[in-house]
Amino acid sequence: MHMLTLSQVSSGDAERDASRLRRLYSRYPTGVAAVCAVRDGQPVGIVATSFTPVSMEPALVSICVQHISTTWPQLSRDGHLGVSVLAEGHADMSRQLAAKNVDRFAGLTWFGSDSSALFLADAAAWLDCKIVSSITAGDHNVVLMEVKSAACDETVSPLIFHDSRFRSMLADDDRT
Ligand SMILES: Cc1cc2nc3c(=O)[nH]c(=O)nc-3n(C[C@H](O)[C@H](O)[C@H](O)COP(=O)(O)O)c2cc1C
């Protein structure tokens, strides 16, 4: 039997530990979700790679939100949020939606809903969600949301985030 050598997550050097943990987490590939709403007539949103489907009955999804987010208090205010699963080709849009001190929605095409959720055009899927609970988990909150209505475009490939880079998906069948 071969033994795998693992290092302690806490070595005592906080900066080094954080950078190693960041690299470790980035090994796990995810999609990219834009979580957006209209507040006081203005579009508001963030990008979250922590988006995860959670439950079928009831339909629940989750995102993890940093405590230091300055956008979240405004974004979560009335509990209704739009989740757009971003598509291949949306890397620049993701960077813009996550940037500080810019108009995150400049040049983007988006749609509002009656519930105040905001959806981005040309995404792979759209979920109209309502926050049902929020659990403190270290430096993030795990936010559970009930999916009230949804749509998807199965012809569109999702954007992938892996090793801190945006990537596109290649189906195993497409490999030569
Ligand atoms: C690829 C990517 C993934 C991100 N995922 C998350 C996430 O899962 N949770 C989160 O709270 N912020 C995440 N962020 C950060 C937010 O999108 C956004 O940049 C941040 O909330 C901006 O700060 P503000 O809330 O103070 O405006 C991510 C950013 C990028 C670029």
C-alpha cells in the first residue's frame, strides 16, 4: 500500500496557509453563477462560483457569501434573487460583474422579473430564487435559496472556473 503525504492546513504561517488553501480549493472545478437583483431601480450583483444545487424537494440551491461583501446587504435586502448560470464566452462578463468601483452592468443585456430578480441574457440557465435561510460558516455565510421558477438553454455550454482560471468545457465524447 502506498501512503499519501498530506500537510497540515494550519502551519502557523497564516499568509502561507491561506494561499495554499486557496490553491487547494481552486482544484475543484465549478460553474460560474451571477447572482443579481434590481434594487432601487438599479441592477446589483455579484459572481459566485460557490453556487451549488442542494435539494430536489423542495427545490433548494445555495451560495456562500463572504462576510466582507459590501454588495450582499443591498443585494439580499428583499430576499428575491436571480441566478444566471454563465455561459462559455462570459469570462469578461464575470470579471466585470465581480469588479470593484465599476459599473458592473455596463454594456450587458439583462432582464428584470416581477420578483425583482435580474437575469443576464445568453446564459445557460436562469433561476428565480428566494432566500430561506443563512448559516454562518467561518468567514462566509451559507445562503439557502428556494427556486421558485427557472428556465434553461440546453444548447449553451456553461463557463467553467478551475485553478483560478475561466475555461470552457469539452465533452469526453469530443476528445480525439
Ligand atoms: C470567479 C469569481 C468567483 C467568486 N465567487 C464568490 C463566491 O462564491 N462568494 C462570494 O461571496 N464572492 C465571490 N466572488 C466575489 C464577488 O463576485 C465580488 O467580487 C465581491 O462580492 C465584490 O465585493 P463587494 O461585495 O464588496 O462589492 C467571486 C469572484 C470571482 C471573480
